[in-house]
Amino acid sequence: MTAVTDRDTETRPAAKPVRRTRWRRWLLMAALPLLVAVGGGYEYVVGGRYVSTDNAYVQQDKVTISPDVSGRIVEVAVHENQPVHRGDLLFRIDDEPYRLALQQADAALASARLKVEQLRADLGEAQAKQAAAEEKVAFEQREFQRQQDLLKTGVAARATYDSVRHDLMAAQQDLNTEKQAVVSARAALGGDPDIPTDRHPMVLEALAKKATAQRDLDHAVVTAPADGVVSQTDRLLVGQYASVGLSAVSLVMSGSSWVEANFKETDLTHMAVGQTATVVLDAYSGRTLTAHVESIGAGTGSEFSVLPAQNATGNWVKVVQRVPVRLRIDGTDGDQSGAAAVPLRTGLSAEVEVDTHYSRPLPGVIGSAVAAIR
């Protein structure tokens, strides 16, 4: 009979934990490839859903303000990078020449109105002369008829008859002249004797000149066309001569901001207008703004360059083209991710990621198997 020692008693119970540890090890070894396969499959399916680029910049509408009239600058009301509202005074041009021009236009308008009244009086006078000429012709006609009857009876002298006939012809000529004078006077009134004075072409011309003079006077005061921030005001100096059409100051409008992102052409396969996006500005890296795709460019950036690239050469190298995509930043109700929470300045760099909601199909047998399970 063999005796059982303490050593044997200690080693036998240790066999079970060894088997359990090996079982766990094999389970982990089998599970690890499975997890890698699942993770890889998930990454494959959703890998094409999001497209991103760091070639993106904040854009805002910019307008170059130039005066509509020339003159000396007598007042500058803004300074560099000053916020302004629509209608705020930017600068003022000496308006004395335009004020004098307006006075001259007023005088010309009054003269034109008097001229129309004079033309109306001339028409009345011409009509009165025509009536007198018609009366004279009627008288001479009667006198001629009387002398003609007397001549037939032998009572009247031939000389008297000829004199009366001559007077009748002269009266008829005078009548024709007066009729032409009436036509001319009527034409001077636009063919309508009752035309309102301010509807006469002469007065309309004077009114247009007065409106032009008033417009020039009003434009001697240059105001902001929209809300924004003025820039390049160093060109505005009191006493400087401002010319029509030459840039005087720039205004960056603050009412509308968007992000111009230049995506690779290969990123546009599943991109569409209306898809959501996230925007992270380099200036505010801790904040994420929400946006949506507003429009996709009609062509690549190179197509709209001043000197488009000519690829019909023997040393051509294919380069991935970029297409501009406009993303409109969404405003929120005061939360920290909204566009209103951070001041946006044109030209700021940004990183953009667009959610295309696209999922890649599973390849061949795996896709069929998944479809069969579903």
C-alpha cells in the first residue's frame, strides 16, 4: 500500500485551474480574429460615408464702395475695422457744386413751364388770327361776287373787278398762312392744346435734369449699403479728391457667411445638396459648427482660373482635381455650437467633414449570406 504524501495532495487540485486558463486563452485567441473581422467589416461598410478636407475657408460677401460723383472729401465718419449698419455715413463729398447745379435745374424747370404757357398763348393768338383771316376771306368773297355780278351787267368797271379779285386772293393766302401758324403752335404743344404743363416734353426734360441734379446732390453723401465691417479706410482723407468709379473703401458684409471647401473629385461620388456637415475652424479648434451642403461647383477650380492648364502635352501627369463646394453654416438657438457663438471672419481656415449617408455593399458571398440571414 502506497502512502499519500502532502506533496501529492498539493499538486493534484492544481490541474483544474490549468485547464481553465488554457480554455480562456483559446477563447481569446479565437475571439480576437473575429473582433478584427467585425471591426474591419464595419470600417469597410461605413468607410465611404464621411468625406473630409482641410482645404476650406470661410467666405463672406465683400463690396468695394466707390462714389457716384466726383469731388473733394470734406468728412470721413469711419475708421479701420469699424462695424457699421446699413445707412450709416461713411464719408461726405463737397456738395456745393451739386447744390448750385440743382438750383440751375430748378430755374430751367421754371423757364420750361413759362415757355409752355407762352406756347399755349401763341396758339390762342394764332387761332384768333386765323379767325380774322377767315372773316376777311368771307368778306372779300362777297365783294368779289358783287363786282362779278355788276361786271356782267356792264355797270362795274373792269379795273374794280380785278382789284377785288386780287384782294380775295391775298386774303386767301393770308388765311393759309394763319392756318399753318395754328398747326405749328399746336405742334409746339405736342399736338394737344389741353396738355398739362408738366406733361409737355420740354418740361419733362427739365424735370429729368432736375432729378439728375438732385441725385448727384444726394450721392455726395456716401452711406453703407449693408451691415458689416469697413476696411481699407486709410485711403479716405479729408481734402482728397474722390473720382467716380475709383475704390474708396471696402465693406465686408456680416449678414451672410459660408464655407468654401475644395473637395477632391473622388469625394463627390455620393455627395449631394442638403447633406449635413461639421465645420471646425482653426481659430476656434475647440468648437464644432454644423452646416449643410448648399451647392456643388459647376466645374473644377482650374476651369475658372485666368490661365487654365493645357494638358495636351507629352509630359502630362494626372493630378486629382478639386471642386469647390459651398457649405452654409447653420445658426442655432444660442448654443455654443452655433455660428452666432463665434465671430466669423472671411478667409479663416477650416476643416470640413460631410456625411454622405453612403454605406458600401458587402462583397460577394458575405453580402449574400447577410442578405439570407435578414
